[in-house]
Amino acid sequence: MTRRWTSPADIAAKVQRRWDDGTLLRAHAAGDPFEPVEIPLRGPTASQIGEDLLVARDWVTALDSERRDDRRYTLMWQSVGGRQVGRNRLPSRAVVSSFEQAWALLGVSSAVRQFDELLEEASTHPSVRTWMLRYPLRALELAPEMPRLIAAYAWLDTHRGSHRYLREISAPGVDTKFAERHRAVLAAMLGVSSTASGFLRGLGLQSRPEFVRLRPSPSLGLPAPLTELTVRADELGRLGLQPRSALVVENEITYLSVDVPGDGVVLWGKGFEVDRIGRLPWLRDVEIRYWGDLDTHGFAILNRLRTWLPQTESVLMDRETLMAHRDRWVTEDRPATSELTRLTAAEHDLYDDLVTDSVGERVRLEQERVDWRWAEQRLAAST
């Protein structure tokens, strides 16, 4: 009978919601007036009182005792009953009308004091304080780390645009590992992206160099003994090469095996790292061919390369090549499903068939499984 009656735990649960979403702590910190929480109480009806007066009294006693002399909540009362069972005074609503009652009800007084201390620590760093007010419970979770977080924030904010490496951070008690572990929190405090590259870029810090690996034709004028180079991407972009064509290849061994086109260059695409190649300014007006795995991710990489170099043509990524190597298919672990807008009609049709398993379940033809004679003939025909 009592299962549907409101319990002290139900009252606390209503207020807990405002604690969990940070509403109570934000209002407290801002000095806002407390917004009372009124909880209608579901208790025994007149007939239920008549059926078992003792149980009804126990319910009233529990609610009344748990208010702890109004330190946790206040009860509003009403008269229930009639001629058969007599008039009985029962609580109808519980009201939490102050921060002090809320803290006592939830047992969070020490946490509130700690939050006040955290805000005081951040008093000279408005952005940190703003973050704490936005994520008060997260701030409490990180309380033991907060002195170091504030120190890291101060160092990073001061060194915006310095082009230093994160390794050079010298805030008290802070090292590179600490900054990387708490990058998402620091990014929110500093107002920059939380991705590894975006974080450094947004702060104007130096990122780890990106490298491009390539095999140039001797006619491009590089020193004669060099048949292959691995060069920092930014420096390679300033090198000013003038190839007539470029072949971008996904697989490393295939990249090493293909012939370098005359007056051209072969570049190792290395998956989604094709962005490094796409940013090379001397490729903007060059004939580009891309050969990747014949699967959904291969087409996704092709689509990505075309965001930089829209003139890119695919090679050996056609339906004929796929169907001719049916005995060499493997299974793609996690097929891509994104809408790719930079594919040709034929490429998009094949990509759609791979996504929908129209040619087989999660079909994948890895680049290194393509018959080499087949590949040589089609590469030669595409030049």
C-alpha cells in the first residue's frame, strides 16, 4: 500500500536533479536568491487511513522526522478524513526554501565549501572561474588537480602565439603529460579546440612536424644520389618543385614498387594523412592520380584528397578491378557510411554498392592484393 507514497528519498531526489545539472551551485556562486522547490506529497487516502491507521502514522512520522526540525525541508499540512475515520492531519507538500536546507538534505555542505574555495583560487583568472561555474561538478571532481590546472592555464594563456613546443611548459608542478591528459578541460578554459592539433594551433604553439615521403623523377633537379626523400611538409611546400604529374599511393610497399612517372613524383598517401600532400602548393595545377584500397575508406580518402586537389583522378579503384579480383577479397572491419560528395558517378555507384553490401558483405580489396601485372597495365594506360 505504501509503495506509491512519497518518501524522504523522493523529496531528496527532486532536489538532487538541480544539484546534478549544476543549477544549485551556479545560483549559490552568483548570489542569486534560492528558487524554492515544492514537492507535492502522495500519501494515504481517507480509506487507506481507515484500513491501516498505524501504517499511515508511520509514513507521517518518517517524513516528519527526516525534515530534522526544518533543517532539510519544511512540511505543509492538510486535514484528511471524515466521519468514519475522523480528521487526520497529514503532510501535503514538502518545501525546500533555502540553500542551507538543500545542502543539508543532500549532504553536500562540505562539497559546497570546497567549491567556494575553488572559485576563490580562480578569482584572478575569469576564464577559469567561468568554466567552473559552467561545469561545477566537474570542477569538484578535479579539485585535487585544480592548483596545477590553474598554473597550466596561466602559462598557456601567457604564451599564446609564442610558437613554443608544449614540451617547454614550465608551470609549477605541470609537465607535458599533465597538460595532454587534461587537454579537454584546458581547451575549454582557454577557448580553443580540444583536438590535439587544434589545441596547439589555437594557442599558437608549435606542433610536431608533419613529414611527407616521396620519390621524385631525376628530371626535377634534386641531387642525383637521392631517389627518395622524407621531408617536413611545411619545408617541402616551400621547395618549389614543378612536376608534370603526381601519383599518390596508399600502401607503403606499393608506393616503393611503382614506377616514377617521367617529370613526376610518387607520394606515399598513408591513409587519411593525404591532407599533408593536399596542402603542397606546387601540386595545385598538376595532374594527380590516386590509388588506394578498393573499399569504403579508400573512397573516403579519395574524396578527402579532392577537397584539396579537385583535379585528382582515381586509378585501379573501379568495378572492373574489384570484380576481377573476387578471389582476393577480404572483410572490411568498420565500413564508412558518410555521404561523399566529391566522387564521380561511377565511383559513387561502386561506393554505394560497398556500403550497402550489394556486391558482398563488407567487401574489401586491399591495394597490395591487386595482381601486379593488372596494376602495371592500368597505371601505364592512365599516364
